[in-house]
Amino acid sequence: MKNNIDAFLDLVKERNGHEPEFLQAVEEVAETVIPYIVKHDIYYGKNILLRMVEPERLISFRISWVDDQGEIQVNRGYRVQMNSAIGPYKGGLRFHPTVNASILKFLAFEQVFKNSLTTLPMGGGKGGSDFDPKGKSDNEIMRFCHAFMSELFRHIGPNTDVPAGDIGVGGREIGFLFGMYKKLRNEFTGVLTGKGMSWGGSLIRPEATGYGTVYFAEKMLSTKGDDLKSKSVVVSGSGNVAQFAVEKSLQLGAKVLTMSDSSGYIYDADGINTEKLAHVMELKNVKRARIGEYIKKYPNAEFVKGKTPWEVKCDIALPCATQNELNEGDANTLLSNGCICVSEGANMPSTKDAITAFHKAKILFAPGKASNAGGVATSGLEMTQNSLRFNWTREEVDDKLKDIMSNIHDSCIEYGKEEDGYIDYVKGANIAGFVKVADAMLAQGIV
Ligand code: NDP
């Protein structure tokens, strides 16, 4: 078995040696999926995984735009169209200075499995730019988004590829992107998700990733006859996913101790309650300030500069910021502090060694492709509502989201339950996601 995995990974490394994040994501999948392929004749010898690691299309383009000082700026834009076997490409756009082909290929690859797990008909893609939205005026953001879409529009469409938000791309950016798409195509169509409510959006879409991450944690805890009530929760990030993970944790009776951004974390021993969360939302979404500002209003809290929050004692950890933000040392600290459950809101926030530590300690651990799938699932629901020209109520969307998270949890158990009863959610999510895409690829032939 090890030979099969090593031979496959050697080949992928040979072709993508300079893309560490992509290789990390592929390795995690290969280690669980190849043993499954070897045991199942219908998949064996067909190079399905090798086909899945090669993007169907990788588009890279120049974005020129003019800043408020009249200077011409140049950024790089991408769209990775990874796999369309089960539906149009679907996945977010990320605007962050670290964006490159490796990061977007890892995100697009993960997205293929995640979208398959939702049971909705969506293929996988991801895109973005190395543009840094921090410190930019609203007008600069608008000009950049318009310039970005003036190239991307020819590669996407409601039946081809439907982007959404991710780091640095929220409701404001989706609005500017949609406006330019509509102008260029002269059609009002569901080409992006995460839209505003008055122009084709879905209720609960902004909340969905964070809510879904917490629903998944609740499902994992229920396998131990436990729940979130009175649990202490440590959250990283203070963006879209983190904010709504905190909101749902509070609604389910937990105490939230931390939030963070790339400058450090705040630790509020009294708990970040609903009123304090509203202040964080105001700081991050309206004032676009740094998380450290929190202690100006709540001086009992502490701001820990330049660090991640994993050193704070907790029952549950929700990493909701970015990839590789939780390493082996952090995992060991969480474990020695008694953490019993980790549900990933971000994509690949735990390093490979951190995941190994969680598995060794046999705690509840959910990889992002399962636990944060609520965002794209609700995007799928937005696409359905756009096609029907109809809107479901908040309760209807939330119920569908809960059902989807529960179904993903069941799929993880189906493929990930081990002989001793421990549920390996990584293995479960990878195999369940693989099977549906692989079956579709086999049915469609060598294309
Ligand atoms: P936002 O841009 O809204 O927020 C990102 C948060 O993470 C900010 O607090 C940001 O801090 C922090 N962050 C970003 N980069 C770093 C870094 N290098 N080091 C430390 N902190 C960092 O993004 P989202 O909340 O939408 O996304 C967060 C994660 O969730 C990402 O991994 C994304 O891929 C994933 N995700 C998002 C979905 C969605 O629906 N939005 C769906 C599924 C997954 P700062 O402001 O300082 O940069």
C-alpha cells in the first residue's frame, strides 16, 4: 500500500514540486483514498486520482487598475477550474497578498471533495488575486473588482462556473463583481453566490459557513452523548466564518473566549457575548479595524500580539482564519489543556502533524472539507433559488443547512468508522467525496 501511495505522490511532486500547499492537500487525500481504490476493482487501474489532481483548466490573467493617487497598479488574477464531473465549477474567490497558484490549487482540490459531500450538483473551482484589500478605499475596491471581472467574465456563467466569496471577498466585493458581470453580459443571472438579498441572494448565506461548522461540532459531540452547552470555545479569525461560528456557539450555550486576526488574538475570560460580538462585527465589517481595538471598549480583555489563540485552555477549538494556522505544537497544547473537539471552519487550518496528534489522542476532529461545507452548500441553495426565481425563508434555509451538515456527518461515519468505534472524519470525508466524483468520471469516459 505504502508503495502505491509513494509512487503516486512522487509523480504529483515531480509535476508540482514548487506548490507546497497543493502537495499537502493531495497527500492527505491520497493517504486515505488510495487504500480504498486498491480494494475496489471499479476504481483500480483507472488513474482516477491522477486525473483529479490535474486542473481541467487554470486561467491566469493580468489585472490593471488605477489607485486613488492616480498610479497604475498591476495584480495577478486566477481561476482554477478543477473538476466539473458532477456540476458546474463552484468555489470562492480569495483576495490576499499570499494568493498564488499553489494556494488556489489546494483550495480548488479540497473544494471538489467538499462540494461532492454536500450531495448538491456542484463541481470544484477556486480563484482570486494577490490584491491586498487592507487599507484600500471603497472606490479602489470597486475599481479593482471591476477590472478583475472584466477578464473573468468570459470564463464563468451560471451553468459553467459560479464563484463566491472567501478571504478578502465579502458582500461588498461580490456586489462590485456582479455589477460588472451584468454590464458586460447584459444579463441578470445567478453567476455569483453571496449576493445581497435584494438582488438574488439567499438568507443565511453569510452565516452558513460559521453556523455549519458549529452544527458539525454539535453532531460530533452527540456521538459521545455530549453537546455545546457550557463548553469553553476558542475561535481564531474575526472575519465572516469566525463571526458566525461565534454567534452559533453562543446560541447553543457555549462560552467563547477568543477571536483573532493576523495581528494577534483577544482573550476575554468573561466570554465574548452577543453584545461584544456585535462590536467585533462593527470593528471588522464597518470600520475595517484590527482586532486589538476590542480592548479599548472591553478593557478586562487582553490582546496578545502576534500569537494564535491555541494556548488558551478550552473544550472546543474552531480554527476559522486561514491554512496552516494550527501546528503540531499548538495541537499538543490544546490536547494537554483538555480540548475534546476541533471543527475546522477554515480550509486546511491544521497542519498534517497537528491532525496526526488529534488522531493519536482520538479526540473529535473534523477537516474543513466536511465541517465548513455549509457555506458552499448554502451557495448551492442560492443557485437553486435563483433558478426557481423564488426565495425560501430563513428557517427553511437553516433547516436545509442543518440537514446537509447532518448528512455529511453520516457520510463521514459510513466511510470513516474504525473497528474500535473511533470516527476518522478525514478518511470518511475523503472517501465519501471521492466516490461520487469518481463514479461520475467513470460514467463520462476519458475526457
Ligand atoms: P475573511 O476575509 O472574512 O476573514 C479572514 C480572517 O482570517 C480575518 O480575521 C483575517 O485576519 C484572518 N487571516 C487571514 N489570513 C491570515 C493569516 N495569514 N494569519 C492570521 N490570520 C489570518 O475570510 P473568511 O472568514 O471568509 O474565511 C476564513 C477561512 O474560511 C478561509 O480559510 C476560507 O477559505 C474558509 N472558508 C470560507 C468560506 C466562506 O463562506 N467565506 C467557506 C468555506 C471556507 P486579517 O484581517 O488580519 O487578515
